[in-house]
Amino acid sequence: MPIKPHKELLDFKYLKDSLLIKNKKGNYELRLVFQYEVPEINYNNVLAIDLGERNIATICNSSNLKPIFYGRTIRGIRRHYNYLRKQLGEKKLLKKIKELENKEKRIIEQELHNISNNIVKEAVKTSSMIFLGDLKDIRKSAKGKGKRFNRIVSNMPYYKLTQMITYKSAQQGIKVIKIKENYTSKTCSKCNQIGKRLKQGLFKCSNCKYEVNADFNGVQNILKRSLDYMFKDGVIGSNPKISPEEINANKINCI
């Protein structure tokens, strides 16, 4: 019978084991176990990833502090298909709603594959260890911000994206470390004082008046914590070119 893999399969000469199981939804899954060698990386840089509700992922590399924003279209796709489902629900077209859900899932998954592929390629190209914001902190940040904000965060496919980044990184020998995001969205990346978002996509510090894209501010803070982790914990094979002190002292143009 034909099967549809959820990701690109490796060469079957590396296949070591297989298991056919029936999941909770009544569907069958064929799990294939591959064993292969991965390259040993001598890390020179850090790639930090901030997971957000506006851009699903914002990355910043210690080798080039210019941010890259990913996945802003995903929120629009979700909104579009929610609207279509509502329209079909009023007409009680349940079969059409199911077809629509499958189509939305395929589109979102393709977007996530593209994003995760680009992120891992960047890490490989720059010999970077990946530091990823912890999902638990994102869920906590949604509490107390209203039902609409909580719904937006709940509908974003953070878990699936982090899974893709993790297994694709492992295939390339890139290490992925989860790091706490506490207060990274509220702390000024320039002076380390607490600031606020003037609106969803804009951060302004009340202390030094630094005004910047909110996701970029958050990912800079994650980058600092990542560098602190590497320096203080003595991660093997790491030799990042930029220290957290240099970023804190604003010696590097981050825009």
C-alpha cells in the first residue's frame, strides 16, 4: 500500500528497524529507524531563535546580527481558513470543512518545512549552535493578555516547528539547546532595563528610549543568554566570535 512520509526519507541502506502502529485517531503509522553518522561540528557562532506570535520565528546570528523574520504569513493563513470554516459551518457543509482542514494543514506544514530548512542551512553555513526559546515560556506569556491573544498563541504551530528544527539539525550534527525566554520580550536589549511594547510589533525602552522591532529586541536578548550559557558552562567545541559584553556595551551595530 502507498505511504506518505511526513519528511524526506534517508537512504534505505541506513534503515535499521521498523514498526507499524495504530495511533489514537485510528490511523496507522509506519515508524522507520535509521542509523547514520553525522558530521562533528566545531562551533564558531551562536544562532538564537525567538518564537513569537507576529513572526513565528525570528533568528539572529552572532556572526551577523542582522535579524531574519520567518512565518508572518502563517497567522494570515490561519485567519483565512478560520473565516472559511465559519462560513461553511453556517451552511452545515461538514465534509467541505474537513477538506479545508486538510488543505490548511498541508499549506502550513510546507511553510514550516521551508522555515526550518532555511534556519538549519544558516546554522550549518555559519557553524552555529542553535538556541531555541522554550515553548513553556510562550504559553505563560499568553496568560493575562486576553482571550484573543491567547487564541493566537494557541493556534500557532510552535511545537511542530521546534520538532522540525530539532530533527533536521540532528541530521546535520548541529546541537539545539532550549533556553528560557523569561522577560526577553520586556527587557531592553540595549540597556537591560524593563521597557514595553507600544504596540504588538514595536518595543520602546522607557529608560534609554531605544525603539526597535519587538521580535528583534527579543531575539537579541535570547542571543545574549545563549552566549552567557556558552561562556559560563564551557560548551565543548564552542568559540563564538562575539561576547555578550560586546552586545551589552553596544559595540556592534545590531540594525
